[in-house]
Amino acid sequence: MEVKIINNRPVKIWTGEVEESAMEQIANLTKLPFMFHHLAIMPDVHAGMGMPIGGVLATVDAVIPNAVGVDIGCGMCAVKTSWKVENITPDVLRKKIMRGIRKAIPLGKEHHKKAQDEKFMPQGHDIDSMQVVRSQYISATKQVGTLGGGNHFIELQRDEEGNLWVMIHSGSRNLGKKVGDYYNRLAATLNERWHSVVAPELHLAFLPLKTNEFNNYWAEMQYCVDFALCNRRLMMERIKEILAEALPSIEFEPMINIAHNYATWEHHFSKNVIVHRKGATLAREGVMGIIPGSQGTASYIVEGLGNLDSFCSCSHGAGRVMSRTKAVQSLSLQDEIKRLDDQGIVHAIRTVHDLEEAAGAYKDIETVINNELDLVRIVTRLLPIAVIKG
């Protein structure tokens, strides 16, 4: 970990390589008058909108919608099974399991044709008081249990003992985007009206504590976090059903779940503050977490060490090393396919467009993990055997 002083504020960084655009965003964050104590930057850092992905920002009495992002509650879940990968035949893997998953779970922009049972939706929220969630609720009942696109994935993996694991990366779908976009626009309008010192071109408009706008965003954000969990949970349940049909007597351990786009109240350095994690994962002491690699590389199940310097956080993945556009323009489709084929991984890279999420577009996960061994303890290393991308 390296400490830099930027605009007279400490920034603690867990990597020696930060792209210029991300560094500019880090500098912008240090100018916020309500930033608390220091800024923490995880080893998977890369530029985002307003705040870099892989950033952890604590604030005093203010929330920044863009410091959470539009895929509110996006995160990971994983389940360990009792089945040994070596006992799964290629025919069963491709025709029963992979085909079954693709049939049961809509991918990319696809939704369910029919609304799912409301028991699969978040419970205990006052939806009638939520402007955006209320308007999107019917649509959301068709989105729960769907993967989405971009870097979201379903992956079958083997651990170091050869056990089969299922891992899912997904978020709050269009619901989270609607909520994030609405409150970011609202915050920008209010900041302009208040003559805020936070310049609009920084894309860091905020909502202050004890305002109706803060309370409304907080409630809708929390709903989206819960919806994202419901989304992952439903997908996992349907994958377990497919596995149970294809692999007799298979058993499943409890699901590990962790979000990496949200804001929450926490107590740090003797003060209650709002911690924004944008592409960062909670790593409080003893908390189980998931740090996925890129397509075709290892992923890790980890346990948090509770490092106060990171606000008890760690990376959320490998982190991009190039944009999607640059990946399409610069990576070799043949090389990326060969990378997966040589490992015997079942995948769906077919066209140049698929290079957006190729392994070559991401940082080396082993380097990322090595940079944060003071933040987490490795529980197990997982290697992919089959990948479904959104």
C-alpha cells in the first residue's frame, strides 16, 4: 500500500499502476469538502463516471449517487457443491447443464416473458413511497432472475480439491440504472441551485443528510441492493435445480453473497460516516468475499482481515486494463479463443464484439490478489470450466 498526498488529503493506494484518467478522478474526490479522513483505492482501480471503479470513499453527512453507480447492488454470489468436476462428462456439461442454464436464465437485454412470483422480490420495503421503484416495479418482476449484459457472467468452476462451484456476477438490472440516473440528475440540479462548490463537470453531485432527497435516494438504493441479491439468488436456485437433475444426489453448501456497488453507514476512526464502495467489496474481519478474475482466469474466495486503512474493503475483481472499444480494436479474436480452448473451457467467444469482455481486456488477477494480501486471506482458488456471458 502506498500513501499519496493529493490536494493536502491522504490517498491510500493498493497498486503501483493507476491510469491517468483514474488519477484525475481520484484528485477530484480529494477536493470534496465532506470527504472523511482519507481515500482508499483498491488494486483493480480504473476510471468510472465521476468516481473510479475500485474506489472507497467515506463522507460526512452526504451521499453521491455517482459514487455508487447505476448498477446499484451489483455483486457476486457463489455456491460450493459436493460433486467432483472430473465426474461430469462433456456431454452432460454441454447438453444438460449449459443448455439448461441458457434456457432457464435470460441473458443480456432479455427478460422473462412473464412476471415472476412476487415472493422472489425484495420484502419489507414501502414501495408506495418510492417514486422510481414504484414506476418500474412491474418491469422489475420480469427482470428478477436474469443475468444482464456487460461483464456479468455465470461460471462453473473447480476448486483446489476438484469440487464443482457455481459463481454468478450480476446486479439490479434496469431498475438500478433508473434509480441511479434519476437521483444523479436530481442531485446535479439541486447542486446547481445551491451554488455548490462541487463543479458539475466532476460528475460528483451530492445529496445532503436530513433532506427529503437524501432519504428518498437512500430508500430506493437499499431496495435496489436487495433486488440485486434477489436476482442472484433466483438465478442460483434455478441453476441448482438444473444441476440436481443432471447430477444425481448433488448437495449444495450455503450461498456466499457480497455486493460491490453501494453506500452504507459505518463507524470508522471514531465517527459514523457514509462509506461508498464503487467496485469495491466489504472485507471486514471474518466476512467471506468473492474476487472474480476475468474470463478464463482464476477467481478467489476470500476472508476479510478488517484492515482499517481500506475502510475494511478489498477489490471487486481484476479490473479493466482497457476500454471495451480499445479491446475490440486491439485484441486478437483468434488469440483470445485459443487462450480458452487450450484450457478446455466451454465458452461463447465467437465474434469481435465478444472481445469487450476477453481476458486480455483485464488486469492480471494474480497481481491484483498479491497487492491486497493485507486486506484478505485466500480461502480457495477457483478455475473456470464453463462460462456464460451476458
